[in-house]
Amino acid sequence: MNMVGLFIELLMTGGTVKTSNSILVTGGAGFIGSHTVVELLAVGHQVVVMDNFINANPSVLERMRNLAARAFTFVEDDVCDRTSLRKVFQQHDIEAVIHFAGLKAVGESTRVPLDYYRNNFCGTLGLLETMKEFGCRDLVFSSSATVYGDPAEVPIREEFPLSATNPYGRSKLMVEDLCRDLAASEPGWRIALLRYFNPVGAHPSGLLGEEPQGIPNNLMPYLLQVAAGRRPFVEVFGQDYPTPDGTGVRDYLHVVDLAKGHLSALNALPGLQGAVPINLGTGRGYSVLDMIQALERTIGRSIPWRFGARRPGDIAQCYADPTRAQELLGWRAVLDLDCMCRDGWGWQQRGAASGA
């Protein structure tokens, strides 16, 4: 651990680094991870956050602490570093892991596939080996709907055939296979493979949200930056998909709903056996043009956009059948598209505009 990471860890825990019965959240300073940490702290969990800030800003740590009004332990390091992982498990009594750490952009994965396999697969392999060494066998894994490839029909159910159309999706599918093989080989593993769809929105306070490093790879953060005047226009990739308006259709899910889904999965682990795939989505798809129009309604003015060519690896439509999440986790999405846009815009005006 570097000196900055050690200082932040001491700051967040009031000077002590030893915690017991803790939840380790890898990638916990990122978009989904930070919201999940706040939810975990709100219900009384001890939390150890590990992040290397490759796609997060250090200022989010203080925001998380302020929102939760509770301290947590922070370790600045890379989940691919086995030595650092072992230190975390040596210093803390980790009872379960929520694993977010990894790269997540479809388009980028087609340009730098080795980075995706190294971070997403090798990082998880090292994490599972470390968990096994220290007797921790409860895991909530941040998977993705991309493991369904280009689905033959929608809504998508967990028993659908699995495939991938890009390196990002293949890296997630490889990790799922790894978890299934491990759970089949050894009793006691309880793994929730959360296949979530398209997280958007932000914390209603405006203090937490998505602020990617560099050019956003996903629609909503790019759309918000255009609406704020930080970028000139939105490029809509493809207008000839077999969808109602020709643009790609996705299941957009409020990040707070998604964070609560991870808490529900953690609570449900004692009743799971092996590696269990679970969709987290709303069950409804919106097109790119739907999303532009929804944000236009929120801000009260038009947003500049134009059509561009399709992106490699993109598919026509993808939205969930969330029935299993309701049955196994007692979870369902409750925040609608207007709420997603309102909270996303609130973050763009407050948190993102402040340079967080």
C-alpha cells in the first residue's frame, strides 16, 4: 500500500486499521461501488473498500463517508496485486466480498482486449484464490447482461444461452465459468452472479454519480455532459437496428436500485448454494432516442445529437426478465426513468460540475 492509501485508510477509520466481520468491496470507489458502500454502511455493515482510482476520483471517499455518517476502511491498491489482497485478508476479518473491480466499456474492450482479460479475469482469479486461502466463500460478483451476447428474444431470462460479442462480455463470461467450476468442485461456496443491465442516474443528494475518466464510453454520462455544454453533441451509434426507432434498446436501471440489489444479494447468500446467476433490471427497454427525449424533458430544452455508424460489438436490444431477483432476493427496481434523469442531472450540476 502506498503512503497516500495508508493515510486515507487511517483517516476513514479514525486511526485504526483492524476491523472484524467486514465486507470487502473491490472497486468500491467507482460508480456502482460507491453507491453500494453507502447502502452497506447505512444498515450497519463494517466495510473495507479497495480501489486503485483507475476510473474513480479520490474525492468520492469523503462524500461516501458524509452520506453514510459512518467510517469505513480504504485501501488504495489494485485487485490484481496478490500481495496486497493477502494483506487485506490478514488485517481484516472478511466475511464476504462484493467484487466490482474491473474494466467495463464494450467499445474500449475491442481496442485493448488484453487489458480486459488481465483486469477482469486474472484479477478475479487472484481474488478467489485469496478468498479460498482465508476461508471466505461468500461472493457477490458484478457480472453483466453482455454474457447473453445477441439474444434471440427479449426479455432475457437467466437460462438463456450464453455467449459474448466483445472482449468485455467474454471476460465476464469467463469469470462466471470460473465461479461455476469452483463452486462445483468445492462445497460451501455461495456466489451471486449479478447480471445487471445499464446502470444510470445518481445518488439523490447529487454527491455521488458517474464521472468517467476521459471520454465516457456509456450513453448516459456522455448525454449528461452534452446537456451541460461540456461536449458538443451526442453521436447515436446506428439507426438501422430492428427496433421501433432504429436505435439500440437497453434496460436502464437506477444506480440506487442496483446498489440495493447488491445488498439484497448479500443478505440472500446464506440461502444460495453454488454460483447462481440473477438478472438485475427493470424489465423494460428504452431506445437511445427515448433516453435523449427523457433527459430533454428533465432539463427543459433540446440536446444536440446526430447519427453515426454502429459500434463494433453492439447489439440491437437487451432488457431483463427480473423475476428471479424478486423470487430469490426479494428485490425489484422501483425508480423510474424520470427519476434516473433527474438524479443524473442533479449530479451533473452539483457533483460532476465541482470536479469530483
